[in-house]
Amino acid sequence: MNGDWLIRGRDGRLAVYLMSDDAVLCRAEHVPGGPWEAPRGVGGDQRLHQVLAVGQGANGYAHLASWRPTSREAAALVHSTHFRPLLAPLDWAPVGHPDKTGDRTGTPAVAVDAQGRAHVFVRNSGAGLSMVAQKEKGGWDPWRDLKGQGVEGPPVAAAGASGCVEAFAVGSDGLLHWRQEGPGAQPVLQEPVKTPVRPGTLRALATSAEHVTLFYTDDAGDLCAWRPGGEPVAVLAAAGPGPVAAIRTRLDGHDCTLLAQRSASGRVAFAAYPTERESAGAWWTESGPQLPADAGVALAKDHEDRVVAAALSPSTGLLQLTRRKDEPGLALTAWQTV
């Protein structure tokens, strides 16, 4: 899964998305802060490949993208919108293929602009990046080739505070970055950043009115932060091999960025530092039980604006949660299986 698979809907309920065989499932709180419903299928009865991208707009709507097999050696991307966690999402609708036809080309990423339009990014067969975006009044624009070379691993995308969309990927020239110059504009490839990046470790987060911060692991195993216009900064050694989860929150009255990652020991590791002040330093603190090797970690805020951390194992479907206590620092409740 690519993106924030743990979300708070516009009705305050938390929901998670997960893959199961050839379908996408959703689990949601029955009431905000209450017990969780059983998993339900998303988007109708179409068969899907085991890949999912999730993006959420400022209106709280979740946008999902996946690949659907169309023949033995061909596939097409599909999209669904989920307006509220306990409502049925829209059926999967085709959005085409970056090369018009062919097999899967990579894991997609989804971002949603200020107008609520989903933007789906995916590697194309030429190892560049392509994008398709919703029209403001329904339907989809044509696929656009955004260029770039040697794209490896899943791209990531996010909307900044302005509502303009940015995308990032690992390429043969280093770190690749595309940015919209205005609402609805085609994202433009910026100058590549020559820095070593491990594919599959990217995470993008809007950290101020001006910036989207990209987190990634470099070849030395350090978790780094980069904002366009600056130089990458090593924050601390990565706790584990996968992508980090990140969220902005207030800790003891300070605007902080909270990071979470499945550690090499199998537990969830947390670290926090003042937002956009990586030089202040950070350190990991582990929490909770040991997780399966394939477990991912996500962060969100609940109906009371408390940070919630979730760990989800795709192979077992095991979902575990903890919430921040109403105490100084980052005190967490006991992890619970839901």
C-alpha cells in the first residue's frame, strides 16, 4: 500500500484500507472512538491486483487507486472515491493506462488538490513518471508524460498548503521532484537532487504553508528530510527498512513532526522534533508488541485530535492501535488489537 491508509473521515470516524486476495477492504469505527466494524469490500466486485494507493483531500474524502487485470498480460488503473468511512465507496472506475495498453508499470500514488481533484501518478514503461487527473466537473483529463529517467520504486505525492500537488520519485539522476505552478497546472519536473536514496522509502508531508517535506532513507541507513530549495538533512538513523510514517502535531505546545516506523526489532519506534528544525535532533523510542515482518505503520488524528498510531500486517490482517494520552510528552495508551 502506498499513502496514508489510516484516515479520519469527515464524520470523525477512523478507517483503514487493506488488501485481501484480489480486493480492497475497509474497516471503520462504528462511532468515533468506539468499536470497529468488520471489514467490508470496496468498489464493487471487480478483481484487483494486490496494490493500493490512497490519498485524502482537505474535504475528508479518500481517493483510492489500484490496478485491475484486463487480460492475462494486461491491466488498467482504476479509481474509487470514499466519502465517509461507513458509507459504501463508489464503484471502481477505469482511468486507463500511462502507455494506453500493457501490463502494470508500477505502484501508483494519489494526491488530492484544493479543488478535490485526485491526481494519480505512476511509472510508465519508459521509466519516467506519468499522471492522470480528475476534471473539476467530472471525468478525467488525458494522461500526461511528466518525464524523468530511471524511476525506481513507488512515487509519492502530496498537496501543499496552497493545494498544489507535488510528486517525488527515485530516479537514475537521484531524487526527482515535480511541482504544480498553479491549480490544475501540469506538474513540472524540477532539477534532480544528486543524493543516494533507497527506493521504497519515500514519504511526503506538508510541513508548513510553503513546504512539503520528503522523508527517505539514504544508502548509509540514515533517515533524511529534504525540502525543495534546500539540501537533504540526516535526521537520525532509520529504525527499520520500510518507509516512515509522519504527521504534524502539537507536543507540549510546540509544533512538532512525529515519525513512526517498524523497527529492526519488530516493534514500532517513535521520534519527534520541532517541525522543519531537523537540526534540533531526534531519537527513537520503541513501543508495543513485536509485529509481523510485513507490518506497516501509519499515523492519523482521531475525532478528539489525538494522534493515533496503527500497525497493520497485510498477510494476517492483524490491526493494532494506540492513541496519545492526555499527558505531557508522547505518552501512549496500551496497544489494542481491533
